[in-house]
Amino acid sequence: MDSKHIRAVVASRREITSELWVVRIRPEEAVSFVPGQYVTVGLPGNPRMVERPYSVASSPREPELEFFLELVPHGELTPQLYNIGAGGEVFVRRAAKGRFTLDVASGHRNHLLVGTVTGVAPFISMARELAAREASGESIPYELVVLHGASVSVELGYAEELGGMATGHSWFRYIPSISRTWLDPGWKGELGRCEDVLRKHLDQLGFTASDTTVYACGNPDMIKNVKGVLGRAGFPKESVKEEVYWVATEGSR
């Protein structure tokens, strides 16, 4: 242990698939963060802590930190995290980091949040926080739309929550999409990768480069392709925010 880390207990976990799970942890001290930021999680290693940054899915108002995690079989950390159940211990860094937050300074009313699988996590935090603000009597002056892509529908780990939020809040919409339709014949929603259906939904929503900020999180190939689509649609670079979940190899996670 050192001054940078805090012990945390795993409060609960929810299995999504054999490789995806949602975990909630309770740090022994509160960790302050802004929706969209990440917290570094670690486990003791030899000779030093093995740690990785993960976007926080919970609202800053919640007493626990929530993460949507993906198992990387040959990774340094996720196989160990995967085996920790409720009551187990992990460590987190005291300071949250990241600038992938809602850009209210842009003056844009529309915010399109595009994520692949676990890349939806920072958007959950943003949406929960705005919902809490509305519940306290505050008017929400934004339009938030989450476009969440996955191979099959079971990987859309927050579909029920986001669908309910879309029903209950006029400022929020949820568009889930799957790409491997042959593996999910009962799916009735959108079909295709995020970058394949992005322009279609921009047009249907009436979101333009003059009034919209787009946030892309998760798979680096998706982010690259989304930026290409937006560039051709006239979006300036400053209106496109990105959070890349891996750069070189997935095995580093």
C-alpha cells in the first residue's frame, strides 16, 4: 500500500456473459470524479501493483463505484479481477482522471454518445447524473442520445436500464444495435456496427455539426471509422470527443 491507493471491497457483481460482468466496489474512502472520467483499479503484483484504468459507470452521487468489465483471457489484470467475487478486495487510485466529460461549454444542445460494449460505461454515468439532477428539480437543457453497439444483444449489458431511462426522460434516447445478426435471430432493433448506422441516425435526429457534440468510446477501429463519418458530414475536430479503450493489443488489459 502507498499514499496513491485505497482499499476497496467488491460489493456486488452482475454477470452479463461468460466474458462480461458489472462490478460495484466500495472504497474505504470516497473517490471524487466527474461523469465520463476513469478510475484506476489494481491488485498487488510482484514487484508492483498491476493496474488498469476503467471508466466509471456510476453517478458521483452513488456510494459505490461501478465498472463494466471485459475479460481478456491473457491479460495481466482482468483474469484476476474476474475471479474476485462479492466480499473480495481490490485497490483503486485516489484520484480519478480523464477529460472525456460532457462538453457543456460547447453551447451545443445535442450530445450523441457512441460506444461499443463496455464503452457505454461513461455514458451510463453521465445519464444517471443528469437523471438525478432532474429528480432534484433541475431542468435538463440537453438532448442525450446513446448509440450502443455490440455483436449480439446479450452484450448490451445496460439495455434494460437505458431503455427505461429513455421512456422516463424526454431529454434521453437509447439506440442499441447489433452486428452479428445471424447469432441473434430474435433481435428486433437496429442492425449494424455503430459506424454503419451513425449517419442514418444523425439525419433522423436532425443533429448537425452546428448543434451537436459526438463522443465515441471503446473499440479504436470504431472510433476511427466514426471520426471518418463525422468528418465527411462536416463535423469539426473539436466537436468529436474520443476515449480509446486500447491502442496496441488487448492482451495488455
